[in-house]
Amino acid sequence: PELINQIAAGEVIERPSSVVKELVENSLDAGASRVEVDIEQGGARLIRVRDDGVGIAPDELPLAVASHATSKIGSFDDLEHVASMGFRGEALASVSSVARFALTSRQRDADAAFRVEVDGGRLQAARPAQHPPGTSVEVRDLFYNVPARRKFMRAERTEFAHIDDLMKSLALARSGVEFRLSHNGKPVRVWKAARDEQAMLVRVADVLGENFPAQSLHLDHAAAGMRLSGWVGLPTASRGQADSQFFYVNGRLVRDRVVAHAVRQAYADVLFHGRHPAFVLYLELDPAGVDVNVHPAKHEVRFREQRLVHDFLFRSLHEALAQTRA
Ligand code: ADP
Ligand code: MG
């Protein structure tokens, strides 16, 4: 099983930011209202994710790191209706097979915490530990036992930049959750929970930084069982902003050609020039209308009714952008 886990890890765990993604998604699945991510040496030395979620029962700690034992999917059919982010039940098994790993957790109403460690794929027995309600996962020396992978890790700055980008995309996906990110002991990001649209706009501006356009427009449009909301920036003549384009489908960041095409068309049609505008957009639709399971680590989706989705996006954006010209 060790080799199988390591092979699975190769599919899902490409670099430190892949680990952060899996761990933070677990925290969000666990209903956390606060997620803290501490990184050392770009994640090569340490990745630690702490949350205040529901926690894990002591007897389930070993199961949580066992391959496929904990998958939430009961039948193949459920794949179409995945609402929670985790559904493969292999992330912790994979990560713990390629790092020195510890999982500490205390359930919300419990008065004690427990910890399991996995080293070189060997699971140690659960021991009592100190921990507030919630869960911490520590991943040290990532790929220490997979030299070929370790060699492919880039400079500390590059790996941290990937983690920072990921945290930005999560911060925009989950406005009600507080996120903190630190690197080598220094706080880098603090995003307090945003409870209303105004507070969310502050978070959007903070995430996009200088790429947040002075001219931007809020939109919220629903039709045909779909809803599109968020902010679109009017393109400036100055520079491309491909790194400030965030599109979420049911809370999941997506890079999709149907979406990209609809957005490009709407901008081109109204504004007659096609520079990369900044936007943060949220599409919500019936989960049965979209397959998010195309590839676990890629930002792809497949819409059941591509044409319908495309036209809805195009029309909603077109209408919103047209107002800016009136
Ligand atoms: P999946 O998320 O696909 O179920 P994972 O390997 O990521 O698989 O996690 C295994 C299980 O461990 C989860 O299903 C969940 O029950 C538990 N778990 C992992 N992380 C957390 C967390 N931060 N809080 C509570 N439970 C967790
Ligand atoms: Mg998971």
C-alpha cells in the first residue's frame, strides 16, 4: 500500500501548494471559521494547517490517514452530486506517504486532543496531546523519501508564491472564513471574515492588490436556474491582468474554455478591445449540471449544458458591462 500511496501522491501532490490545497479544503469541509497556514522554506521544511473545525474522533484518526477508507462517496452516482470539496479520500494517505506527518485533533465538545504521526509510511499509535477544538496537520520535509520529486521543487520564493496564489483564490472563494498565512515565522496575509458585500469588496481589493481596477462594477444576475455574481473590472489600457481573473463554479476555482470564451466575447462586444480585465465572478448552478471530477488537481469542469451556461454568462456580463457605457 505504501507504493500505491506514493503513486497516488504523484498524481495529486505536485508541490507544496498542492498539499496546502488539500489540507485547507479539508478544514473548510470540517466547517472551520478560521484557518491558519504556517509555511517554512516555501513548504519544503514545514507546512502546517490549523483550523477550528469539528475535529476528528480519536478512533477515527488512523482511518483519516488510511487510503480510501474514509471516502465520502457511497456510490458512483454520488460523483454527480459532490457538494463538499473532498471526495476522493486519499489526500492524507498520499501526503503522509511522502513526508513526516502528524495529525492532531480535538472534537468540539471533547476535553482532550489526540495525535497520530506517520513517518516513512508507518502509522504510530494515537497519543493524547494538547490542542484547542479543531485540527492541525503538520507536514515536514515533503518528498524527503522521494528524491526525484524533491529535486523538482523550485526556489523557496517560487514555491511560496504558488501557496500565496492558492490562498488568494481560497480567500475569494470563502469570504466568511478567516485566513492567515505566515512564511518563516512572519505573518504574510490576514483576511478577516467578511460578513457583507462591503467587507467582501475590501477582501477582493486586498487580494487583487494593485491589479484591482479603480473602475469596477458589481453584478448579480439570476436566470434559468443559474446565478452569476461578483465584480468585473473595466479593462485599462495599461497592462494585462491575467493573474487577476478568478472564476468560481459552485465555490470552486475553475479555468474553463467555455467560461473564458463567454467572458472574452462579452468584453469584446461591449468594449471593443480585448485586454485582460480583472474580475472575480461566482457562478452557481445545480451540482448535477456540472462535473467537477474531470481531474482532481486541475481546475477543469464539464458543463452538462455548455451552450446554456455560455449564453447565460455572455448575456449577464454583456448587460452589466453595457451599463458602464450608458
Ligand atoms: P477526503 O477529504 O477526500 O475525505 P482526505 O484524505 O483529505 O480525504 O481526508 C480524510 C478524512 O479525514 C476526511 O474525510 C475527514 O473525515 C478527515 N479530516 C481530514 N482533515 C480534517 C480536518 N481538518 N478536520 C476534520 N476532519 C478532517
Ligand atoms: Mg480531502
